Amino acid sequence: MLRSAALLGLLCAASVAAHGEALYLVIAASAPEPAVIAAQARALRKDLRQARIVQMADCGDKRRMYALVAAAADNEAEARAGVGMIQPYVPDVYVKRCDVVPGSLLAAGVDAVDKSIAEVPADAVNWGDADRVSEARALPGGRTLIVQRVYAPVADDPLEGRRTRLLLAGGGAPQQLLSEHCSDPAGVVTQGGKFALQCAREQAGPHVLHSVLAFAADGARLGEIAHCRDARWDGTKRLVCAQESVTAEGKLRLVPQGRTFAAGR
């Protein structure tokens, strides 16, 4: 029987990957489309409550494929013993070895496709695959910026429920929420452990306006610079970005500005 502690393999995969070891995944379903795997996970949620959605690229697989993982173990025999527990719900369940990629979503214990994605309405016209899939971006010091894409059922929402959370993982610290929503996060820049990035915030005619979020090495928010883009660190404490404004003629105007953050942050 697959002991329940083995299910923690997915949550603790970061330490597994750090030691160069492998996980053995008990796979209940797979699909190349994120919307399909999300629907499969919803259909099996009652019976496989702890199942996780993994992007197989996080195991070093070159194919674009997503898997619904019912359980995981650190040895093949234990994983195969657990297959019998899953077969009453999924007859064609199978085991696959996974060499966890460090710094990946799997290493951070984050689903590649959040369970909320299954609730996106079928008539949502502006949702694409990229809006359904989370991603991991490397930061210095073994940390990972998690871009977690989720669905929020909000009435008359211009974004049709698209939300993008930012999480900080790795570096020997607990996972931390950085922002509940940062549309189109881009332009990550780092300096001595600190990091900053821009989020799309609003539309002004044909132009998208942004803000720049700055964080300390421990994930504490240093500040937000409204209507700014293209950030860079100028020295160790000063963050420079291009201030955005739209002229009366509808042209985008960019003017350099900067902000200095306190030493030690």
C-alpha cells in the first residue's frame, strides 16, 4: 500500500531535486491541453482529492504534456503498490519516473494548471492556453518567482476572471505570497537579493500603463512605483524606471524617474 506520507513527495520535491533523486509519479490522466487536464482533474476530484497537475517538462520531458498525478513516491516499488489504490477510479493509471527539475513548479509544489482553471466558462472568448498555465522564473540565491495563473469568478469582469498571483519560493524559506494580481508580469531585475518587475495595470487609449513592484530578498514589499515601466537598478539601492503618461494627442510619453530604498532592504 502507498503510505500517505508518500503523497508529500510532490510538496517536498524541492529537497528531492536538490539531492539529484527521482520521484515516481502515479499518473491518473494526461493531456497536451491545459483546459483538458483541468477538466479531467475536476471530474476525478471527489475520488482523488490530493491529486496535482504536473507539467512533464518539470521532469525533463521534451513533449508538451500535462499529467494528473494521484500520488508520488521516492521509489518505484512503493509507487506501483499504490497503483492498486487508484485503479478503482482510473483503470489505466500508470507509474512514470520523474527527475525533478530544480526551480520548477513541481519542485516548488505548485500545480502547473491551478484547479480553479476548470471553472473558466466555456463562453470566455479571450482565454488562451497561456492564461491557464502557471510558470516558474529563476531568481538569484536558489529562489523562484512563481507566476500562478488562476480563475476568479467576478461578475462583469473586463479580464473575464483572469488573475495572476506572484509567489516567492525556495531559498530555504517558506513559500510567500507577493501579490494577489499582477497582470502580464515582466522585466524582472535583481540587485543584491532585491528584485523588481512590472505589472500591466490599466489601458489608456491604445497604450497599456504599468506599475513597478520592488521586493527585498526575503520577499517583503519595498514599494510600488505607479505608471512606470522598464525598471533597472542603478547601484545597490536606487531603482530607475520610465514614468508613463499619455499626452492630449494620445501619445505615450516616457520620462526617467527613480526611487531609493532604505539600506538593508
